Amino acid sequence: MKLRKVSAAAATALVLALTATACGGDGDGDSNGSGSGGSKTIKIGIKYDQPGLGLKEPDGSFSGFDVDVATYVAKELGYKPDQIEWVETKSADRENALSRGDVKLIAATYSITDERKQKVDFAGPYLLAHQDLLVKKDSDITKATDLNDKKLCSVAGSTSAQNVKKDFAPKAQLRELGGYSECLSALQSGGVDALTTDDSILAGYAAQEQYKGQFKLAGLKLSNENYGVGVKKGDTATVDKVNAALEKMVKDGAWQKAVEENFGPANYKNEQAPKIGQIVQ
């Protein structure tokens, strides 16, 4: 009888040991970051082609304001920089990437809108941007109506130039090119007189080394774009944690430092950091 008791105890100890190993020895982590810290990783969606915001550098590293914000948020969630997996997330696929679980967060010039809030949740906003004009340093364009009878460039498929032409400068000659870099080259050569999109995007492109000192922002506020961090619909716990991280980033000065480092060369006059949950219409 005594021998049977000892055997049962030993068996129980063995089961407990195996269970502990299974629970604690998992080195693979959670691929989309539902956990935090340890050996786990977190997948964050960003843009790969927007200098100053989200850019994949030739050496494979990533830079930009969105990258800095996301890195700070990940740190507050318990992830080190080398535990972040950056995922290219194009504008048209952002909602699907979150709903599928391809990424845990998205920080990719993601404007908070009522339509998008039907599909995803947002933390933030963390930046208030505006549609603006980028012009040459010596340009006399100071308001949108100055674009009448001038050449305005934007990217094919963008609504920014259409909005300017419809609302402010109906006589503007609209030229749509394949990308912002092409518009910048046209602006540099005199092929167009202005480029339009969000001021943060314009500032990021103008801050590139080959363009430094050549362009300026007109300083117009043709629209309000409230950038938020996208989170899967219903994941309120993550939204709350990201909001807390964003508030801390502003409070300790890291937010303003990131603005200056990424947008400063284009004389970007940024708005103050928006209050969490405060959407400017």
C-alpha cells in the first residue's frame, strides 16, 4: 500500500513537471504579438516608401516618425526593438491586415475616419496633419487660389489634388504622376509649380538629403488628418495600452524629438501633440 502511494506521488510530480515545461519552455512566442516581452515578437504594419514616416532603408533598417512612434509603443508593451517584425502594409489592405491577424498594430499615416472605425479600432490620435502644398523655396505661392493657371502635381489615384482643384483652384493644371518622388523631380525641374498631399508626407520627402533646402511648405491647412494606431476591432485592452504609451511618449519629450528629427529639414510647423481621443474635424 505504501509502495503504491509513492508511485502515485512520483507520477503526479512527473505530470506537473511536464506541464510546467510545456507552458514555460515555449521559445516561439506569439507571431502577431498577443503576448509581451520574453522571446516573443510583435508584428507592426508600416509603410515602406514614405521618407520621414515609414521607410525601408537600403540596408534593410527602417526609419521615420511612424516607425519611432511604433517602436516606443512596442517598448511600453514589453518588446525590444529586435522583437519587432515590420510588415509592409499598403493603404488598401490595412483593415484586412488587422482583421486577419497579420499584424497586431498599424502605424502608417492611418487617418481616423468614421468609416474606418466601423472595421477597426484606433488608439490616438498621435499626430494632426493637414493637406498642404510643397513649393520651391523662392515660390510666391502662399494660398491655394494662387494655383489657378499653374501646374499642380499629385500621385495618380489620390484625392488631394482633386480636392484642391474642386474647392480652391478650378483653373489649376493637374498633373498626376506615379509617385511622390516623380512629382518632386518635376517640381525641382520646374515642370510643376506645386505638389499636394498631407503636410507630414510632404515634409518627409522634402527632408531627403537630395532635396534639403530646395522646398518649403506653404503652411496651408486644407484638411485635418488625425493619424491613429490601428488595432483589431474589439481589442480594447490593446487600445488602452497603446493610448497610455502615446501619452507617456508626449510627456517625456520623445514625441517632439521624433517630429524634429524626421520633419525638421522641411521647416515643418507641426501642431501640438493631440489629446488622446480628440479628433479634429
